[in-house]
Amino acid sequence: MTKSQPALLSIAYSKEVAAAKQRGAPIVALESTIITHGMPYPGNIQMAESVEQIIRDQGAVPATIAVLHGTLHIGLEKHELEALAQTTDAMKVSRADIAFAIAERRTGATTVAATMIAADYAGIKVFATGGIGGVHRGAEESFDISADLTELARTGVIVVCAGAKAILDIPKTLEVLETQGVPVVTFGSTEFPAFWSRASGLKSPLSLNSPAAIANFQTTREQLGIAGGMLVANPVPEEDEISSEEMEFYIQRALSHAEEDEISGKSVTPYLLSKIFEITEGRSLETNIALVRNNARLAAEIAVALG
């Protein structure tokens, strides 16, 4: 009896990304959980399209990453992006289950960790997101720590974000990143940002003031043979931020609701973000969109500098 042969890995590049790869143009990876789990339709598709256009305007090519019916997509065509934005049952995939989604022909939206894996596989060196996952509050009891942190330690992609999501334990998140040897660089500031807020009250481990300097730093790491990625924290524009003091009040209310509703695991982050959206009457989402756009612009500038 002969063993059945496993199916070949199915990967699809969008026409735009395939052309960019062929001519060696700078490419910026984008995650897809922000589309499926971060905001409702049609705001999510409007946000996604505007972020992609920002990257194009800076001279780079956007590559939104997702698993669609078992095929890993590096870049989405317009109709695929539209369909994903209206999908209600997409898996939220990370390192542990991205291969499961592909093998079982499921549709999955990629987290920071899964997007990094796919970007690295495709030879894309820069990735823009909103905020990374990290050490959850109360992790000393729940052991709830995002796979994003260990992915940053092992996968050589520059991740541009607005800091760690403020719903997390940011001091512990920075400690884990230091332990993992991940360089944390804040762009244009010596203070680490807190997603919706420009300031977390914590000094940034490193700071640089230009995309070229960030690109040069990563190139030097590669020349030294240092594995792993780099976290670039890009503070939300001042005119769009919500102060950390105000946000902490909203976060505590959302955490109380989560405890009452017994929310745990992968459901925690989307639940808290949704609850904070309700409490702030939409202000948190407006800031979220502004910071994602800001991160896309910087990521494209870094990608161009690397090119």
C-alpha cells in the first residue's frame, strides 16, 4: 500500500505583489485580523484600501496577507479584500494554527505572528500593523502571553506598530522583548508609545529619527548574522491620540466586563477592543485607524530605504 502524498503548499501572489517581486520593488506586508476582527464592515474595507494606497503613495507595494479557503495569499486582489472584509467566520491564525487553516482549506486572518511568518517566506522585510500583542494583564496567573513576542525573536521582519496594545501589561511586554533579544526602537521619541496614546510613561530601549537609520540598523544586524526581527514603535499623531490617563479609565471598565462575561484566550483582545469602542462611542476606532495609516506610511518609507 502506498502512502498518500501530502498536497503541495498553495500560495497565491496578487498581480501587484508578483510584479513588485519580479522587479525588486519595496513591499510592505499587512495583517488581516484588523480587517476581520478589528472593525466592522464597511469601515474595515475602507480602512484597508486607504492603508494600501498610503503605501503606494510612498513608493512601495502593499501585500495584505490572509489564508483564503486553504490558499496562503501574499497580497489580495480588490474582490478578495472585499470578500474578506465581509467574512464573519474567519479563523484568527497565529504560528500554532496557520498551517492548520491551510491544510484544512479554511479561511483565516493573520495575526502579527502569522503575518511575519508569511512575509518572511515571501521575502518581505517590512510589516505594518496597529499594535502588537504581548503580556496580558494578570499573566502571572493566566500565563496569557502573545506569540507575537517569540515570533519577533525568531523571524527577521521589521514590524512597525504604535506600541503594544494598551490593554496589555506594557512593562512586562518590554521585559519579555528584552529577554528575547528583540530590539525595540521608538521612532522620533525616547518614550515608548501605548497604542492609542503617544506616551506610556516608559523609556524606549532605543530611539531613531529617520527611516534610513532604521533600515541601516536592520542591515547591520543582518551583516552580523543576528537572527530575528525588530520592533519599531511609531507614536500615534498627536492630533489623533487619546491620553493614557483617559484610556486607562476605559480599559479598566472593559476589563471588568470581560471578567464578568468570563472571556479568555484568543477572544480577549477582540472583546476588549469592541467594548472600548462602545465605551468611547467610537473614538478609539478613529484613533486606531489613524495610527494604522501612520504606521503604513513609516513602514513604506523604511521599505524604500532598505531597497
